[in-house]
Amino acid sequence: MHAEPNFAVEHEGRHGSLLIVALLAPLAGAASGLLGAIFRLALDQADHFRDTLIIRAHDERLAGFLLVIAASAGAVAIAAWLVRRFSPPASGSGIPHVEAVLSGELPSAPAWLIPVKFFGGLLAIGAGLALGREGPSVQMGAAIGDFVGRVSRRRWSDRRVLLAAGAGAGIATAFNAPIAGAVFVLEELVRRFDARIAIAALGASAGAIAVARVLLGPAPDFHVEPLAYAGVQAWPFFVALGAVAGLVATLYNGTLLGATRVAERLGRWPVELRAGVIGAAVGTIAWFAPGLVGGGDQITQNVLAREAAIATIPLAFLLRFALGAVSYAAATPGGLFAPLLVLGAQLGMLFGASCRLAFPELDIDPEQFAVVGMAAFFAGVVQAPVTGIVLVTEMTGGFTMFLPMLGACFSSMLVPNLLHSAPIYESLRERMVRHQRLENLTRTAGARSGNSR
């Protein structure tokens, strides 16, 4: 006879596991918040150092120009070397790798990914690559969550929850957006509602923000003057902005993936050389336009505060569009979120200014379109609209833009899907998993060949 399952014991075990995870998640989040906050402060110092170096180098003319190029190329090359030598999974955003780990396609990264991601990201973004701080923060947070699970001897199902929660804590810290961090876990990383993961993600984000705000302060990342509620007559324009953002997002995803393929075809070049060439190009841009390189937060702030001349935004948009794709192809640590917000703000401001010129009687506020454009472009590229809306709202305090964001994200999601454009992280994850499997097959074939001899 088969013994009847003891449902009371099983029920108690599940709840006991949930309680332990709920207690561990804020601890993992606090550690992620501390590391993420230190990373943000270090990036601020790196940006300041780069700007100071460029200013002083201009006094030396040609020698200074060569120094800036060499410094940028060297920093990016070292970042690529750190990744290749010590932790290949640290390449790029890190979010595709976290997704692959959560789906069981790849093993979790070892703890030494954390210093590689930290210092590699500091070198690459500090050198001027158009990459975001959230990628390193997410992957480091995930690694911390997994480490906490290992140290506490939790089984994989619990470690998986802590890993996801740690990743969400990374987003929360990177943008001072705790709700977006938790939403990001459910909408993008696991793509379903799971009560255990939701509880852990909320706890981890709360723990991260509690620690991070001690070092970074409570203010939103972007200072935006209070925006009036958009009139009904303006809503069609926000939907149209979303459609334009969706089309541009499709082009951006294709450009980024194309740049990555081109870099991979240069397989005969050492990865450090490829990264160094990209770093040299970025250093050249930094010499002539230092304000247009790096993560781009100041660019976004200038657009939102209307401190950027409308006439200069189209050229800056095209430059950042290309720079973001090329920077990601360097295979160094760095994310996509912050560069997307730059492009979205620029695109929205241009669209709003054009509508204001075309329909002066409607009293259109271009700043409203800049805020909505950030969410719409994010939704078009990542195809995680709820995360985009919550993230932009928390970063700007633009609660009055909820309805326009909904309309814009509706159309910015519709257009890429009609054009069969996959979400960028899905495409990057598939490429990563495919390459990893090819490497494993090559190693296996090589080992068999060696044994046969």
C-alpha cells in the first residue's frame, strides 16, 4: 500500500521555506543596495575625472588629444580583458544572463563575477561608453542573492527566488526606484506573477532602498517641474508619439544586434583590441563633445529641464543612437536602460516641440512629451511597459503623466510586435545561450579528439 501524503507537513514546509526566504530577501537587498550605491558614487567620480582630464588635456592640444584617446581606449580594453580572463558572463548588460539562469538555460555565475562587473563597468562607463549602470547593478544584485542562498544552504528553488529578488534590488538602487525594481522582476525576469518571488522582490527592493538612500539621498534621479494634467485634445499626439517610438525602437534593436554581429565577425581580433578601438572612437567624441558620452543622465536632465537647445537635439539623438549600439558591441560590463531613457527623452522632446509648432492653439507642453517618450521608447525596446511606466514615474515624479504613458506605451508595444521585433533582452539571451552551447560542443569535441589520440 502507498502511504498517503502528509499534506499538513508539506504545507508547513512550504510556509517555512517562504518565511526563511522572506527574512533573507531584505538582507540580500541591503547588501545589493550598499554595493549598488557605492557603484553609483564611484561612477560619479569616474565621470568627474574624465571631464577634468578632458578640460586639462585641451591645454596640451595634440598631446592632450592623444592622451584622452589613449586613456579611453586603455580603460575599455582593460574592462574587456577582465571579462574575458575572469568572468565571461559579466559581458554586456547582465540581464540576459540573469534571465537565462532563472529559466534554467545557464548555470548561475560564481561570486567573483561581482568584482569583475564592478570594476569592469567602472572602467567602461567611466571611459565614456554609452552604457547604463543598471546592468552591472542587476547582475551584481543577482549574484549577491544567489550567494546568500548558498551560504544559508537553501535549495535551488529558494536560491532562484533570492537571485531574482537581488536583481530587482539592483534596479531599485540604480534608479532610486523601489517599486520598479519589484515590477521588473515579475514582468521581465520571470514573466509571470509568483507570490513567493513577489514577496522576496518587494523585501529586497525595500532593503536596498533603505541602505542606498543613506548614501544617495531620497530625491528622484531627475528634477522635473510639476507637470499639468494633459488635456484630452493632446491624447492622440501621445499615442502617435508611442507609434514613432515603437518604430525607432525596432530600428534601435536591429542596430544594436547588428553592431554585436559585426564585432563577433572580427573574431581574428582579440576582444581587447576590438574594445580598445571602440574606446578610442568614444575618446575622440569625448574630446569634441564631452557632454554626449557616458551613461547620459545629465543629457536626460538637460532635456527634461529644457536646457538643451531644440536645434541641437536631432544631432545629439543620432550620435547617441549609434554610440549606444557601438558601445554595447565592446563586450564590456554595462546596461541599456539609462541610454534608452536618454533617447526616449530626446525623441519625446523633438516630437512635442514639432506638435507645438504645428498646432500652436493647443498649448502643447514638449516637456510632457519628453517624460512620456522615456516610457514609450523603453517599452518599445524592452517590451516591458509596466516597468517602463513605473520606472519613469519614480525617476521624474511625473504622476500626472500616467494616462499619456498608457496610450503611448500601447502604440509603442503594438508597432514592434506588428513588425515582428523581439524584445531586446530576449534576443540577447538567445544569442548568449546559443553561443554557450556552441562553446560547450566545441570543448566536448576537442576533449574527445584528445582522448582518441
